Amino acid sequence: MLLIFRFIYVVVFSILVCIFGSIYCLFSPRNPKHVATFGHLFGGLAPIFGLKVEKRTPPDAAHYGNCIYIANHQNNYDMVTASSMVQPRTVTVGKKSLLWIPFFGPLYWLTGNLLIDRDNRAKAHGTISQVVEQFKKKDISIWMFPEGTRSRGRGLMPFKTGAFHAAIAAGVPIVPICVSNTSNKIKLNRWSNGLVIIEMLPPVDTSQYGKERLRELAEHCRQMMGEKIAELDAEVAAREAAMTNKK
């Protein structure tokens, strides 16, 4: 019964947000301020899934300036966990096929997100140039998933270099965002699905890295994120175990 309630609520909520959101965005199409607004709206669905999301943002995060945020990409639940951490005037980079998802696709494009063709290498490289150009034209930051695909419980996947190439070319820092494990954690017929911690790490200065050190930068960020995610997973496990023992 709980599964049915959640399914109906989320579908109706998502369709209404997408329809009315798209209409709202038509008055200022592709304005980057919209991405955080709707990201946080979808993040508000976390309690419906029985999740308690704890966000940890450094006190000086508002002063980081333009940057590229990178986050681990686990599954579709990122829409209600990681989305709550999207910072003001930050747009995401997604695959072009997202545009064809009913209701969601038009909203995704109208809010100002960037679309890439992953099946066309030449166009994908062109998108990196487009990202760099956007930094120069607008006061924005970019959110990217460097794994390039959902990990689905396989741990932190190898990073592709697009985000790091763009950061070096644009002369902006990389800001890692780490989300504790949600794989096999959420049971839709269970009322409480526990805790998820999202932590933003300090900026990684890219000014010392050139194109010849691209993979070194990517591996440095991956190692840093892997260690932090392991810490968060251990903390979540300990806190959930303590809560269970209290009952």
C-alpha cells in the first residue's frame, strides 16, 4: 500500500512540477537561476521516500565563485538526494536523450541545462568548448557527473576527463560533492529508509594543472571523493546502528 501511495504521489507531483515549471520558465527561458529552484523542489521528495538527507556545505561555499561541481552518480534517486545540493546559478550537463523524456525533458532544457551527444565524440568535445564559453558569457557554475553513467552499486566508477578538461580550459576550480550510498538502501514498501549524507568538499585548484596532467587531476579528485564517500558510508552505518539499538 505504501509503495502505491509513493508511486502516485511522486508521479503526480513530478508531472505538475514539470508542466507548470515549463510554463513558468517560458517567461525567462534558459535562465540559470531556475536549475537550483527546481532541483530543490525535487529534493523535497526525499521524505516521501523515507529518506533523511543531511547536507554539509562549507561556510564559505557562497564565495567559491564560478566552478565545476562534480558528484558521484548512483541511480535515479540522485534526483531526490544530490539535487538538493545544487547551488544558485549552477546548470547541469546531461545526455541529449533527456530532452525526449515526457514532461521532464522540456523542463530540463528550459531551465538552462546543457545537453551533450555522448554517441558523437566530435559533438561531445564541442560541448566542452560550449561549457568554457558559457563561463565566459554568464555568471554560472556547472554540475557534472564525471563517471558518465550511474554506478548502480558498483562503487565509484572511473572518471571521464570532460569535466576536468573544461575546468582547466575555463580556469575555474573543481568542487567535489560526495553522496553516501543509496544503492539497495531504499525499499518502497518500508516507511523509513534511513539517512543519506551529502558533503561538499573544498575547491580543488586547477591552475597548476595543464592538459598534460588531465588524468592526474581526475584521479586526484576520484581518490579524494572515494575516501570521503567511504567515511560517509561508515558514519551512516554507525548512526543507523545506534538508532536501531535505541529502539
